[in-house]
Amino acid sequence: MLHQSDQLDLMFQALADPGRRLMVERLSKGPASVSQLAEPLDMSLSAVVQHLQVLEASGLVRTEKVGRVRTCTIEPKTLGQAEKWIADRRTQWERRLDRLGEYLAGQSDKPTR
């Protein structure tokens, strides 16, 4: 079982590639077959499959084979974990910047010598 930080590492590594991001964007509109995902990409079908394996290992995508067709779907729960992590960082920095703003505002009210 992966720890949350390991899962985030895999997820962000997977999203670092522009082709994989395009696949995730496509899958956010609904399930697609591997060949449908490969259509707009300038890569071989075997390269698309390798990219899908990375996305699947990261937990962002789930695939299911029925007959000869492998269908891919997005895993919203995993994306939600990334959104939460980013939102937590944003909140942290907003608080820090608010405190800095308050401090600087207090400094400007003080008389200078």
C-alpha cells in the first residue's frame, strides 16, 4: 500500500508529461478506448499503452479490458487528493502572506527617524 506522499509523487510524475496530461484531459470528458486516446497523439499505440501504464500506476486512470477493447476511465478520487494537497498549500501561503501584509501595514504606521 502506498503512502499518501508516495501516491502524490507518482501522480505528479505522471502529470509531468504533456501527452499523459492530454490523456487525462480526454478522460475527464468520459471513458475512452486506448485507440481513441491515441488518435490525437503523435506516438505509436505501444507508446500510448506505456503512458497509460504510468497513469494507472499513479492511480489517476483505471483500465478494463472487455474482449479486445481496453477502456480507460479517470479516477476522480485520486485527482481529488491532488486538489486537496494543492488547496492546503495555497491556504498555508495565503495565511503567511496575510500575516506579512499585516506586519508591513503596521510598519508603515510607525514614524520614521
